[in-house]
Amino acid sequence: MSKNEYQERADQVWAWLNQWMSSVFAAVSLGTLSVNGVGRLVQRQVVFASLALEQNPPEMPERFVPIHPSGMDVDFPVARSPSEESELLAVMRDVADRWKRLQGDAVVCTRHGLALLDAMASGVGLAFEDESESIVSLPQYLRTQVALQWAQEDGNVQLVYGDLSGIQKYIFRTAYSGKGVAKKLRARSFQILLLTRLVARFLCQETKGSDLQILMSAGGVFYVLLSPSVTIETLRNPIDTYLFSEFAGELALYTGTVIDTTIEMERSFSRLAQEAIQRAREEKEHPYMQQLQSHGHWEKDRMIRTQTGTTPRCAHCQRNPIREAERHVSEEERLCETCRALEELGKRLPHIHWISFSREPKGDFQFGVLGSVSLHETRPSVMEEDWFAINRPPDCLETDTIFWMNHYVPTYQRKPLSFSDIAGKEPLGYFKADVDHMGLMFAFGFSDDNRSTTSLQEYLALSETLDRFFTHHLQVLLEKEFPMVYSVFSGGDDVYLVGQASEVIQLATRLHDDFLRYTGSHPELSLSAGVAFVKPKQPLFKVTHDVESYLELAKEQPASSRRTRQMGGRNQVSVRGIPLEWDEWKRLLDMAQQVVNFLAEGTLSSNMWYRIMELVHSVVRRGNGTVSLQDGRTYEIFPKLDYEWRRNATESRHQPMVEWFRTLLALPDSDAVWIMENWKVLELFVKLISVRRLTQRQERGTFHG
């Protein structure tokens, strides 16, 4: 596509969008919400309302997206009758008034118009006249139509799926270098976010298209619509060359493409997306073929990166030579150009509210052939088409495009705190969670008797709705309520956080409760999580491995309370390797808080509590960190613990707690597994109380049980 063809296509897309909205505004001025013979504007239900995997799912109460967006946080669904028609008309009249003020060329007006709809009409849906699909978000519908119209050629369009592989290893390898991990970790995660967007943007712009063709870009994955005449292999070569050179093969891009009609792309997106994903997976079997081969033969010299010269290597990446200016600093602080830039990014990131992308090497951070990125704390005086506001800052306008992300890190005097400073006198808490069965939900969650796939609008609505929860809402939570929790990454349908143990404990429960409220307590949408508590000096990469194994345990191994009900895993939290139902976890926190309160009041003896701790720890020490059921002394501990409670917890208000504790001390006949799990819960109970007492001494908050 030539420059003239680009401008012509931009003009056509804006003309279509402007005409479509003008007809809506004309209808609104006459007091009707009918749209172009397509359907009718209504207050939309949350996307989760149409989601089901079971053939006969239980009926859910109606939940609607608020008609007036708050803008300060995600909009939790409201359980009430939909708004009156007069409210929808008033919203659309306000949109019409602002639409008339749009200025700029076709691309700018299209971008600003879509942003305006996102800001003011996110609660407005489009109900199709033929009832062929569920009600879709009006802004979402128009955004996908713009992307389809920009990319289509003779009624066909090409879907490109991209996957940056090696992300986790790249992000966490910085943890091996020891010092300054907190500054480096979030910066690398943010770098991946930018890199993903830049690759998708490069594909669009190299074909004289617009980033309005990017359907989704997050967490190393993107979907882009391109013209069917575009050959993706030609576009890949400069990208692969840059990635291979800059990251030494540690990060690699894999793509899969599929071409179909625009109609089929809309109706059967999940099927086409799966085809593209499968082709990308097949490509993973032969990474960097273009870079490692020449004329069909392997180039062995390219497979080994030799060190030239005597310049020392970077202390962080252990790959690039250090900067000349670094020669006179200590060895553990000598950095290369890239790692020094990332460290500076880590310092600035918490205060950044505006971001811009450019193909020119003029930004704060360079990405080779892909372009550069500039970061700003305040709204730029001159706005270009490539500017984005991060999470709708106070100086943001309704026509500004939003870049949703969670970039919160704890700071002091504008500088990021180290993990030791974040922990204080407490252990560090690690929390990793994701939404269960999301692959199935995207593929089949919107299926019914008439269709077996998910439409483009439904697919993106589900993706973006979940992403907003784990980016914007979590950012708000950390800023306002959990300031000592560090966001390693969050977005899409998963999250990884590190923070003060007491705050991580509270946040785990709060995030689960908010997720239930956000999804309208959908019976098939659930959150699984892994939680670990360690000393601040523990190697991050090791703890990350542990907390990931805890998350997998929560998904695969049912809690002991589920066995009699023949239930499986998922919708659980695994704390230090102990799978618990979320209600069990809350009950455990409540009991721990009661013990702490009784100890603080003096109605329970501190000496008694130290004796209980010593009994528990003595068994763990004898088993080298595990409970040995072959040791008879393990069984002797149970009556001793029961004696301590009966002797000291004598008041009536102690009894609910005592009864709960005694259920853990019950010894079923020959059920060694049950005893083992109960013992682990006892050990966790002791740990929670210890953490809480440390927190109380630092005059912090309480558990949210």
C-alpha cells in the first residue's frame, strides 16, 4: 500500500465511522435508539452474562455495566433493571456534542472518536435486529469494524497471531544478579509490554496501515488484522534480526496467520484464532531459521556468541560489555547500555502517565528497527497521533486513547523501594494467580445450539474486560490500600505480586472477592492462586519456581475438604503448598486474627502460645521441614496441643476458635494423608499468627477474612 493508498484508506475508514455515528446522532435527536437497520442501542450486560461451558448452566441474575463510567476504577456490574431509555439518550446526546468538536486528519479523528466512545459510552450496547449474536459493546463493535475495514481487501482479511517466547526466563534472569532486583524486574516486564506493542505496530506500519488494526496486545501476545496480500515472512526478517541481535536468541517471535472473509472473521474468530495459534506453535520447532541458516545450510558461527576484547561483561545480563563510564564502579554495579537504561526506567516508571511510540530513534528508549518510546509524567504540550495516556490520569481528556497497565511499585521519595525495605520486619509474600479454564472459555464459552465458535467482538470483549481488572483495578487497589505490594506483572488473566507478607495475605482475599463481584459470581469463572512467604534475601528465581508450583497445586490437587464431595482442583488457593478452598483460607485468617487479638488483650497467655509454637516447630525440625509420620513422637504432639488449649482457652468467647482447632487435632483411623494435611494447616496457622503479630507491632492493618 502506497502513501497515497494509505491516506485514501484512512479517509474511507473515517468517512464510514463518521457517517455511521451521524446516523445514530440523527436518530437520537428524534428520541429513538434504533441504529441504521442493524439493531438498537441498549444498556449492555456484562460480557460474563453470555458465558457458559455447561449445556444447561444455572440461571444468573442480570448484571449491567453502569451507564455512566466512573473513570477512576473499573466499573463493577450493577444488579438492577436496565437504565431508562431517557438515560441512554442523554449519554448519546453528550457523545454527539463532543463528536462535533473532533479535529485533525482522518487517522486522528478516527482514533479520538473511538476513544470518546470508550470514555463516555462503555455501558452502551448494540442489540442486533436478527438476534444472531449476544449484545455487544458499542465501542468494541465500532473498533473492530474500523480494524476490519482498514485491513480488508475484496472482502477478505488476514489475521496475524504473534507470540514472544522466552519472556519469563528473560524477566527473571535479572534476579540472578542480586542487587537492585526491585528496580530491574518491573522495568523488564514493562519492556516486554512495549516490545509486544512495537512489533504489532511495525507489522501495521510496514504495510502502510495503522495501529488501529491491532486487535489486542498484552503479555507478549498480539492479534493484528492485515491485508490478505501481505506476506508475513517478508515483514518478519528485520524483526527477527533485531531480536536475535539484541536478545541473543533469548526472546523469539513466532507468528501464525490465517486468511478468511471479513464476515467469517467476525462470526468465527475463536476458530480462526486457534488455527493461527497452532501454526505459530509449529514454527516454534524451528526458531530463528533465517538467522541461523544460509542457503539451506547451518551457519555454526552464528550459534555461538563469542566475547571480543577485554571489556568486562554486564553484571546484570552477563551478556553485553559494560559502558566505558562503568569501569570505575564496583563489579556488581557495572552495567551495559541496555541494563542501565532499564534501571533508569525502573526508577521513572511509577511516575509515568503518558507514553508515545515513534519509528524514529528519538525517544527515551530505543528498540532498533521497531522504533522508540518516550515516557512523560504530564500531558505533552503537543499531541501526536501516537500518544497514549496510561490509566486515564487526571490531565487526560475524553478523546485520549488509553494504554491500560499496572505499573505500581512501592516508592519512598520517588525512588523504588528494595524488597528488603518493602518487607520491613516481616517476611516477603509472593502471590501468583490466574483465571481457571480461560482457554476453553475463549474457544467455547459463547457457543450455543446455533454456533460453536466465539465472535470477534465477544472474544475481544472478554479479553479486555479481564485485562482491565488485572491492570487498572489492581493498580488502584495497590495505590490506595496495599502500598507495600510490588507488581511484577499483571494483565490478561494472570498476576504476579511480591510484597509485605501481611499485605499480600490481605490482598489475596480482597482480589478473590473483587473478582467474584466483577464477574457477577459467575459459577464457571474462578481464580486459583499460589502464595509463599520467605525471607527477603531468598533468591527470587527460586521463590518464583515455588509459587508457580503452588499455583499448579491449587489447580490440580483438591483440598482435603473437597474429597468427601468428590471435587477436583481449581478455584482454590495453595498457601506454602497447602491447597485450601477460598472459604477455608478466610476462616484460617479469621481464626489467626482471633488468637492475635486474645494475645494482645492478655486473655491468652504468650507463654502458652510459645509452647504451641515450639511443639509445632519441633515436629517440623525433626522431619527436615516435613512431617514424619513414621516418627511416633509426631502423634504425641496432638494431645499435648489439645491440653494447652483446654488449660488456657477457658472463656466462652474462646470456644469457637477452640472447636475449630480441635477439628484439626482429630485423628481419623489410619488416614495418614489426612493427618499430614491437618499438620500442614497447623504449621500454616502458626506462621500466619507470627506474621500478624509482627504486623501489629508495626501498627499496620488487619486481615480481611
